[in-house]
Amino acid sequence: MSEQRKTCETSYDFGDLNPVDPAIVAHLFGSDPTITDVAFVHFETTTGMLNSLAEVVREIRSRNRRVIVDAMSSFGGVHMQVEALDIDFLISSANKCIQGVPGFGFVMTILGFTVLLPEFVQSPTITSFPYPNESFRFAAFYQALKSRGYVIYPGKLTEMQAFRIGAIGNIHPSDIEAFILAVEDVSGTIE
């Protein structure tokens, strides 16, 4: 027999212009002992507000609750010691402060390739593209790009032929522009 776990949610809205107050966080634990996990946003991009990470985490961890930090727009741009703070889960994105590149697939679409996944489920670090037609020769495309200094990856799908492009690391707009020019250049030579 499986045990069902009752879950409930408690939320507290600090408003648009008030930072997360560690004292209020501490008070919420006293008024609701069923709270087991606490999630909060470190950096509010709507206003530019940076919440007090260390103080809020300290209040949560001192009461033996799990800490979930939304650091989507702060990780890599604001100094934080994740291990020292004893954060359980940190949520971020490669296309923010750690310099990954979003939107890669949309430029490729202009060149005749279509993105495999819809935008709302696409990773900002790997974009997959189905072969544009049955005569597409991935090996030739791969070698042509590799000779220009770019390495792409074959797909690993079971039901269709595809390839993948990684956009991970210290990539700048000029790198993307150069890559797109290389794709445009080699596309005409492999048909």
C-alpha cells in the first residue's frame, strides 16, 4: 500500500517594492509548522531588486527546511556561495549571467532549418533540428562546419533524423554571427 502525502502551499506576497524580509520568513515558520520547503526569488527582474540571499537562507535552514532559490537572473552575475549557504536547490538558466545564448534556433530557421521543439520547452544550451529534407547529408554538413572551426552533434532521436547545436560557454553575439555565416556558406555546398 502506498502512502499518500498531503501537500499544501503557503505563500506570502511582499509586494513589488519590498524585499523578502527574513524576520517575516522566520515568523511564517512559527505560524505554520507544516512548511517543509521554501522557494523564493533571489533577483526580481521586474524592479531590479536583489533579495538578501544569505539572511533569508539562514532563517530557512535554521529551521531545517529545504531551500529552493530561483537564481534565474542572478547566478553567475552575483557572487553567491551555494555550498556555504547550504542551498538545497538552485534554479538558473544558461542564457542569463553564465553567458549561454538564447534564440539560436530562430536564426537557423531563416536559413532553411526548422527547430525541432516549440520555444516553451527548448533548452537555451542545445537546439535540435530535423534534417531539412531526405537528401540532407549530415556527414558532409558536419565536415564542412568542422573545417571552419565549428563542431555540431548528430541527433539521437529514434524516430527521425536530426542534428544538434550546442550554445554553451563564453559565447558572444559575434560568435553566433560568424557561425550563422558559416552555416549559410556551407549549406549551398552540400546539396
